[in-house]
Amino acid sequence: MCTLEKKGNIFILTLTGTTDHLLNPTLLTSIKSALHRVRQEATVSSALITTAHGKFFCNGYDIDWAQSIHDRIILIDDLLRSVISDLISLPMPTIAAVTGHASAAGYILALAHDYVLMRSDRGFLYMSELDIDHVLPAYFIAIVEAKVGNPTARRRIVMQAEKLPAKEAVRLGVIDSAHDSAEETVKAAVSLGGDLVKRGWDGHVYADNRKKFLSNVIRAVEDKSERAIESKL
């Protein structure tokens, strides 16, 4: 599911195995447990890196599992909302080291971090909902609006369901940097994490500022009035 290791003041959360890392209760609960440990073990100045093994960073919701029973998609949605809330309130900078494809809810999971680094030799970012006739939840849109400043890029992501490779995502300001391989991506994330830790910021002040900066996202994550739409995803 996922592992957590600590290197100095940097935590590295890794989605393990060579699967699609589909978001289901088992994986999301494992991520939540790891984030709880990070919160408990954090020092005054720390950083979190989230990465993954295999071809995929995360390929979105486990639709096959969810569609067998109607209420399962609501359970997955609740857990993803909770994970995003945990990331927003985590008292440290967060970095997604995207080492493979990130699609749909997996794309949102990456964007929920403060920084997104991505490998350029393989993989793409893909908000696939339009292509599969699914309506995006409002909080997905809120995250895209908060994290992607370029309106043309937002249109390409949401209204054209474009698959963005790393270098194009950098050009559009969707991610922070592109790197030659999975290993180089994680290495760059560790380097960035080290630079941020050296700033010596108070993690709780950092989290409070983030929560104010992302107040629209928080409201959207907490608003569950779109259940009828989300139950179709």
C-alpha cells in the first residue's frame, strides 16, 4: 500500500508496488495513517515528499471496486477529502514527486501538495473525467483553480481533458519542475525538501498560512452537497 521513511527532517511517503495505485479505502486509509505518523513525529521544521513505485503515480478512483455497490464511491470520496484536508493542515511543506502517470483523482492528489515535481521521460497528467462522461466534483475544480494560475492551462486540463507531459506542464505552470527519470525526480524532491527545511519555519504557522491561502479549497472539500453528482463518478 504505502511506506513511510524519515531522512533527517524529511518524510518520504511511497505508494508501493507496480499497480495503478487506485484510490480505494485500503490505500486511502494507509495514506491517512502515514500522514498521522508524520504529524506525530514532525520536528519544528520538516517536509513531506509523496512518491510512488511503478508506471503510475496514481490512476484515480478504484472505479471497478466502487461500482459494485453504490455507496462505495461515497466512501472513497469521503476518504480522499479527508486526505486532502490532512495535507492542507499538515505543519510542513509538502512535495509530490510524480514518477508516473497521474490521472483524475490521482492528479488531484498530486496538486494537493505545495510543490509538484515530475519525471519527463515517461508519464503524463490527465484529468480524464470528460473523456469518460463523468462530472468533476466541485472540490476538484477548486484545487485546479487554486494551483493552476493560467486560465488556458485550466481549460486544457478540465475542458479538453488533455494529457500533459512534464515539460509542457512546466511551461504552463501546472508543475514546478521536470526531471530526466523517476530517480532524478525523487532526488530533486529531496533536495527541495532539504532547502525548505533549512528555512527553519514554524510548521504550525506554515500550515495556518496555507489554510488561509487555500480557504476556497477547504470550503469546497468540506461541502458535500454534490453527493448526487459524485455518486456517479
